[in-house]
Amino acid sequence: MNAEPPVITSTYWWMLRTGEAMMAWGLALLLVSFAVFLSVMTWMLALMILPLAGVLLVIGVVRARNSLASGLRLCSGFGLLLLGFMALGVAAFLGTLLSAKAGGHTPQSISPTELARFAGSCVVPVLLISPGLRLWTDWTRGRLIGWCVLILAFPFAALVLHGFLVAIGFLSLTS
């Protein structure tokens, strides 16, 4: 008898599907890039991390593609994903701006209009990326909901990470 071990054909790390790990690493690097971008001393680091995050996101999205889907469905999904990731960048940047305004050397109050703009900008990427992933991939509803929760929390994570880095003294907000 010649028993062979089972062959794993895709990337399973904590039950991730193909492309998800690269998308997660791309989002993590994008988060770090936006969190350190506003500081005078670390903005060059952010500019070096940003292309790597973009490449990881693109590779992850391409690897997660449903190869059996029609061309129109894939084009629609890719367009929505592209717009959604751009909206995610805007929302994360607004989060770091709010963090810098609230936690700078001269803290300023944040108006309700700014909070409403930030909350709205957090919802827009989810409204674009969710149908984009649904059209682009063949993921289950639970997996899509998990990614939507991650996308919704991303701008808040950028706000919190920037505030934490300022609080521990890693980022200098002086110019």
C-alpha cells in the first residue's frame, strides 16, 4: 500500500482562502502607512510602504478571483473593488486627520460635522467593496461579512493607531 499525504492546493492559514492572506497583509501595511503619514519625520517611510501595500492588495485580489465567473461580472467586481479601496484610503486619511487634530500639541475640539463626515466615509468603502467582492470571488456570505466588518473597522483602526503612536511619542507632530 502506498498511502500519500493529502495535498493542500491553496493557502490555508487560519482557514484563509487563496489571496486573503495577501489582502490582509496589504491592508495591514496600508494601515501603518496612513497612521505614520502625517508626521514630519515619518512621511517618507509611509511613502515607501504605500506601493508595497498596493502591490500586495492587487496580488491578493487577483488570486482571490473566481475563475468561473463571466467577464462582465469580473469587470464590474474589479471596478467596485478599485473604487472601494480608493474610498478606504480617503476614510483612513480622514481618521488620521481627526486623530492629529484631537491629539496634537494644541488639541482642538472636533465638530459634529467632522464626525459625521468621518462616519459617512467609513461606510462608503463597505458599500463598494462588499458587492465588489461578491462579484469578483465565490466566497461564502459569512466570509464576505467578515471582510466587510474588517473594512468598516479599518478607518477607526487608523485613527486609533495614529493616536497611540502620538501618545507614546513615536510620531512628532511638530513641523
